[in-house]
Amino acid sequence: SYELTQPPSVSVSPGQTARITCSGDALPKQYASWFQQKPGQAPLLVMYKDSERPSGIPERFSGSSSGTTVTLTVSGVQAADEADYYCQSSDNSGTYVIFGGGTKLTVL
Amino acid sequence: HLQLQVSGPGLVRPSETLSLTCSVSGVSISSVGYKWGWIRQSPGKGLEWIGTLYYSGITSYNPSLKSRVSISADTSDTQFFLNLRSVTAADTGVYYCARHFYGDGVENWFDPWGQGTLVAVSS
């Protein structure tokens, strides 16, 4: 079955740049989106179509894509950015939805 | 302003059916182009797509759950439903509903999400 692979954890100090990757064979064909989830809260969309930022999401969040990997970049990381981040996309046919396993961003 | 809210029992017995309701405000469920999804999260684990209801009534399900799940909407056009049959402890988790943006077969995302509800499967 198709999978999206994320690193389990990423740690950065405040003010630094965090990069969270998501890899999958269908990503050259299928766009990806990203969600931020804080404890006890529903996921929040922070990026869609690889690099489109929803209104209300800070400019320090950006997205990019290269081949089979998409990357969520958080520049000037703040304590409030500490959360779990999930990528999401579809299989090659676009029929079935898949989430990555999630990455815990820790702000040191 | 589109809002979604999940409701339903917090405890379901093994082998029974888990039934949840997602109440939608701000738009009609049958509005052209709209799609609605269910997603769940096991305790301490990641997100899992359950299925999607298209405005036309067509459904798409996660292959791993397809034999046990059904998603439907009511005639009031303000609610859609999740039914998951023959549940086991592995079905315990937080269940979310969300609007599912789907375009051109190469892009899709969920926004906004309902607040989620914890369902425990236990005798």
C-alpha cells in the first residue's frame, strides 16, 4: 500500500529554521498539504497544493516540492510552533487519501 | 462561515456499530462541488482517512475500512453521518469530520475540521 514517510521528530532552537520532509512515490503527480496539530486540538491546515498558504497562517510557514519529496519550512521558529505536523496527499489515481505518520516539532 | 461539529456516543461495545453525526453550518452539504470527509486518530497515533462523501451522494472509502464503513447525509442538508460496523478496540480514537477540498484529481485537502470526539470501544 502507498505510504508517505516523515521523520518522527525535528528539534530546533527558537529563531532557527525547521524543515520537515514528507516522501512518497506519487508526490511528483499529486499535490501535498500540511496540518499542524497541538495537544487536544483538531488539525489545522497550514499549507496546501505543496506551497499555498491559507489565510491566517503566518508567512514564516512555507512549502516546497522536489521530485518525490515535499518540505514544510518554518522560519524563525517560535515556541508556539511546537506541535505535530502531518503531510497528506493521495495515491497516483487521486482516489485514496493518505496521511504521513507525523513529525513532532520540538522547540528547544 | 463554515463550521462543523461532531456528535455521538463516547462508548461503543465491541462488535456493535459506531455511529457519529457531523453537523454543518454555513453551507448546504449538497452544494455543488462540496465534499465531506471523516478522519480518525487512534490514541497517541497519526491520522487515518476513513472516507469522503461527495455532494452528489457518491462515496469513497479507505480500502482498509471499506467493508465496515458507510457515510451518508440526511435530507435536511445540514448533517452527514458515519457508521462503522463490527467495531473492536482497534477502532478506539478521536473521530473528526472536515470539508474535503478535491480538485482535478491531483489536489485535495481538509479544511476546516470539526473539533473531534473521542470514541472508546469497550465492554
